[in-house]
Amino acid sequence: MTSKKDLIMPTLVLVVICLVAAAALALTNQVTAPIIAQAQAEAANAARILVLPEADTFTEITDYKTENVYEVYKANNGAGYAITSSAKGYAGELQVMVGISSEGTITGTQVMICGETPGLGDRVQKDPYRSQYDGKDASLEGVDVISGSTVSSKAFEGAVKTAFMVYGEVSGNPSGLEGKVDPRETLFPGIELIPIDLPAAKEAYRAGNEGYLIVTTAIGYYETEMEVVTAIGADGKIIGVGLGANEETEGYGTQIGEYEYTNQYIGKNASNIDEVDVATGATVSSESFEVGVKKALKIVTPEMLAELQEVSE
């Protein structure tokens, strides 16, 4: 006859074994989780270096609104950005890391997640498909799809375009956005612009307690009006500038709207604005643009800046 002890003991032994196994698993997870996380972080950083070789170290950027973006990292030495974005492929999510230089061109790509069909859609992970993106700007002119893998190719291209969208948003470089983009939309990304009345400006906006966006005009090369858009921070320094409506010569005078030229203005104020160099082959246009920026710096008075400081305190 089976005793109660014979029935209870196996159950107790099984319970003890389960508890010991669970404790062992929990301890193993506690020990290995940081190691796994560190390995993943190192792998991601290695990928960032691959797509943006000129970078040294990175800082993560989280203040953006573009959708389908996994992460954005800015190179601390100003080399550009490493951006991971995604698109829907033929068989699921396709996640792509894109390196974009400070001039707005692709320095490299890496596929981070790919569930596309082996031998067909997964060819987007390899050369020569990926390498054709190197050196391209936001227009992606000349990029071809893979024969027989149109959906996967278009998904990859879509992820790259998304990367350029968020690049334009976080960098303030209008060339990072596809097509002609109004600098009014990029110089204070994610901040509502409230129109204000300043008679000396063509348009004026207050950007929360972050600063002011001022649109002025100047006379360009052909004696026609050009719009100059200037973003001025609460410290009185320039956050960014952009070229609005104009009739300057394409490829020459319009250089003043490109990041290589406008980037010189960042951090400048009325005391050192003359340190900005003219764009090669566009002296008249450059000088006119600078006149428009100087107007904006005069329009934003110390009293206006003080108002921003009061709100932020």
C-alpha cells in the first residue's frame, strides 16, 4: 500500500528541482544580460563606424518627428549622422543604417534587419546594390532596382529616403530633404512658430522660448529680391540660415543656400558676422545674403532676447 510519504516526496523533489532551475536561470540571465547588451551596443557602434568612417564617437539624438526611424546618432566630430530607419519589404521589416555626411551625401549603408527571400530580396544586403548609394544625395539619382526584387529594392530605397528626411530635420541642412525645402520648416525642427509683427522684417516668428525666425530681403545678382531666413537663438547667436525665394543663377548664386555655405553662420552674432567667407563664384549673391542676415540680427533686440530668458527661467 502506498503511503502519503511516498506520494508527497516525489512532488517535493520536483518542486525543489524547479525552484533551483528557475533560480539558476534567473542568475544566468542576470549575469549574461549586461554582457549581451554590451555586445549589441558594440556591434551597433561598429556598424555606425562602417557607414560613417570619418566619425570618431557618437551622441544619440532623440528629438525628431520623422516616422519609421529606429535611431539617430550624430558624430561628435561633425562628420555627419548614422541613421537607422525601416520600411516594409516583401517578407517583413527591412531595417537599414545609413551614414550621411555633413554635406548631405551618403557615406555608406548597412542592412540591420532583413527577412527578405534568400537569393532574391536579400540581395539588397550585398554589393553592387548597396554600393550604388554611396556618394548619392537626397535625390538618389541613378539608383536602380534589383531585377526580380523590385519590392525589396524599393523598401531599401524608402528606408534611405526616410533617413534623409530625419537628417534634414535634426541637422538643419535643407539639402538633406528631398526636393526644394523652405528653410522656415527646418531651422526650428519640432517647434511651433508663432507669427509676430516686426515692421522691419518681411516675416517674423517666435519659436517658443528657443528663439526667433526672421525673414528679410536683399537685392541679389540680377537686382531682384531674395529672401534670407535667419534663426536666432535665445543667446543672440545664429542657429541657422537659409535661402528662401530667389532668382539667383542655379549652381552659382544658389550656392548660398547650400549647407557648405550656410553652415558658416552657425554660432555667429553681430560682432563676428564679418568672418563669414563668400561662396566661390557667387560673391555678389554672398554679400547680398549677408546683408539679409545682418538685418535679422538688428531686428532681434536685446529686449526680445530678454523675454525668452524670462520664459525659460
